[in-house]
Amino acid sequence: MEMADPLAGFDLYVQAQAPQEQPGEPWQQGQALVKCTAVWCGPCKRIAPMFLAYAARNEVSCFEVDVDADAAFSARFNVRLLPTFLLLQDGVEVDRVEGADWEKVQAMLSLWPRRDHA
């Protein structure tokens, strides 16, 4: 019996939300949380449900970028470890967490002022 892929809907979200290295992209406006990942990255896949749950319940814009598909983005932000979570304000890095440690991501997010409180 074949098991359903728990991340089946994830690719659709990524395709619809993936940032690109072009002026005026949504991740360059306001606050954004960007998860840098790759299709071959096991830790990225394991943390994906937590990232998606956060994205679904928060007002902060969340995006995912595949570093293999968008080398310019990963070079711009010097992404060297996967996953890397970037906090951006108007396209400028404010903070980051490297590695699949959701507790560290949550701690970073808890210190970050929300749009409605800024």
C-alpha cells in the first residue's frame, strides 16, 4: 500500500509563493520570513510542516526559495546551510536562523515586531 505524501500540497504553495530576484517582488515589501531550501534537503522537508503551519496562521508574509533553482537569491543572502530562515524587512535581512531548529526560529520570530505593532 502506497502512503500519501504528507507534503503533497507544499509544492503548490512553493510554486505560488517563491521569491525571485526582481525588484518589486512581494518578499521585498514589508516583513517577510523566507525559508531557503532544496528538494534534496531532508531537514528542510522535516521542518516544512511547521513552516507551513506558521505561514497559515500569521500575518507575516512567508515564502520559500529553492537555492538550486534561484542561485542569485542564495548568493545575495549568502545562504550556506539548509534550511536557512531569513527575516526580511523591505528586502533587507534583519535576522536569520541556520538549520532545522524550529525552536530557534520561533525565538527569532518572538523578538521581531509585527506589522500591527511596529
